[in-house]
Amino acid sequence: MAALIYIVIPVHNRKEFTRKCLYSLQHQTVSGHRIIVVDDGSTDGTSEMLVKEFPEVIVLPGNGTLFWTAAINLGIRHALTNGAEYILTLNNDTVASEDFLEQMHFWASLTHDALLGALDVDMKTQKPYYGGEWVDWVWDDSRYLLDELRVEEQKGLQEVHLYPARGLLIPKIAFDKIGLFEEKKLPHYLADYDFTQMARRHGFKIYCNYDAKLYTYPEEGGDHKLRKKKNLRNYFLHLFGIRGGGNLKNFTIYTLRNCPKKYLPASLLTGYLRRLAGYWLK
């Protein structure tokens, strides 16, 4: 019997993305999973759509102030209370391939306590664009595994240092050992990277499952939009806004929590420079 997977999806508006995501989960080659949507105060008809079109989905309401980390934790608590053996954290701007959960079940049964990410495929180009990272703390940089693997090597499990939570399968034992995502210090960005870093320090392996594909919309990320139209207001939000990918406070907290001490000065310095200048260069 396959392990019980609860899929937790935090949403705030973007009804059409949520609809496509849930539709793809309805049409998987395996069944038995359960879905939790944390609807954090949507005003675009999301709640009505969920009741009408997806009555099997468990909906947990928020008032619009949860942001990503508190929303995902709300769903995880509910799942764990109700017997989840695995939690799959998922963004609503993703579409799962038909065998996505089948491939997750298969590799989870062989790796047991590992955390498994999925291969991200750009919905527009239909080409893989993200498959996990290796961290270089000295330069506050990452080596992207997808850039280093030949096409014929892009299959099965590939070990990585970290993986974001837009499609991350996490065994219950990981939450038992390290707790939930850090919602007070990292309310929106970097809480997922922080979690996988902590998991590695507690002895859990992190893999990208190249056989499980998630179709995504890279340009729909909050910080992508801030970068798309460069101006001083968006620059400020990039560095200080709660949804800013270059948020200096979040970066500092994340680095202090995870960077080895001997690399800390170099990592902080290069990280600040990358965030201050990178917005205008990329």
C-alpha cells in the first residue's frame, strides 16, 4: 500500500492557476492522495470555485495575512494531525505531469527518509529549467545541477543541497525532527531553502527527482515581476518588501542560520553586493 501523501497548496487569488493545478492532480495515474488548499483571503472567486469544482479538496481559510510560510505550516499541521506519512508542498502556479505522483511514490519507496524535489519544466518553452542546486557559501552563489548534467543524465534521483518548496515531498519524520518551516523569522521567501538546509544538517538527503515533472510559469514569481519593470519603487520592494526576492533582512537571517561560520563574512559581503547591484544587472 502506497504511503499517504497530503498535498498542501497555499493560495492567494490567481484562481485560474489554482484551477489548472488542481485539475492536473485530479488526473494522476495513481490515486489516494489528499489535497489541502490554504486560501489566504482570496477575493477573486477562488473560494467559490473550490467549493463548486473541487469538493474533495480540504480548504483552510486565512484572512490574507499569513503569507507563504504561515499558510504552508497551517496546512502541514492539519495533514500531520490527520495521519499524513508524507507532505508534498506545492505552488498553485504549477501543473503536474500525469505520472508526477507515481514517480514520487516510486522513488520515495526506495529512499524512505529523503526529501524529493521535482524537475521544473517551463510551461511556455516546454524545456527543463530547474533541477536543484549546490551551494557555494564563499560567493553566496549556487551551481545549478541542470547546467551540469548531460541530457542523457537527466533522469532518476540527483542529490542536491537544497530545493524550493514549489514541489517538494517531505517525509513526516523530517517534521518530527526539525519542526515546521520558520514562519516568524522568514515569513515568505527563503523559509523553504532554510528548511532543506536544516534537513541536510539533520542527516536527511535532498534529491531532485528528474522523473517527476512539474510544469511551471517562471515569470509569475513575485520577484520576477519586480525585476521585469525596473524602477526605484520596485527596487525598494525587491530589497525590503516581504515578497522581495532580494530582501536584505531575510537574506541575513537565512545566512546566519545556515552558513558555516568560516564562510560567513565572505558570504554576507558578496550576498549584499549581489542583491544591491544584481537587480539592475539581471
